[in-house]
Amino acid sequence: MPPKPGAPLSNTLLIPHTPSTRRLLSRLTKDLLLELVLGSWLDATKTQTYQPNFAPVEDEDDEDEDDEEEEGGGEGERGIEKAREAYEAMKRRASANGGMD
């Protein structure tokens, strides 16, 4: 059964924040990282089901801002679109520089 749209990922599907994960990702070339981000993580079909969390870590005491975010609605899709645009711009610059940015 597929997950509900907007449902959080199960722990088995999350990328762990460990030194070995960081080391593995840092070994990828810039072109491969951009392909991973644009072709997989920010793919439109995947972000409909699993939206990335671009929110900064906040204090629990900061409840007023949470209320404003909930009222705004649609902020997640705008954040995804901004991220896509930023990564596509990086990819264009890398291509223009022959992959040496």
C-alpha cells in the first residue's frame, strides 16, 4: 500500500546523519550530486508523496511562527520549486564551466 501524500518517511527510508554517510556523499562529484538531487530527491513525482523538510530547526517556545506557517499554506511547494531552481542554476553554471565550478 503506498503512503499517504505528505506522510513522513519511515526511519528505514531516511538517510542517516553519520560520519560514514557524509564521507560517502562527499566523494561524489558535483555533477553526480546535482543529478541525485534533481533526478531523485526533488523529482516531482516523489515530492508529491514525500516533501523535503526545508524548515530550520527552531526552539519549541517559538509557537507564534508555527501558526503563521500553517495559515500560509502551500509553502512546501514554493520551497521545493525554489530548491529546484537553485540546483538547476548550479547545474547550468557547472555545465558552462565544463563541470569545473
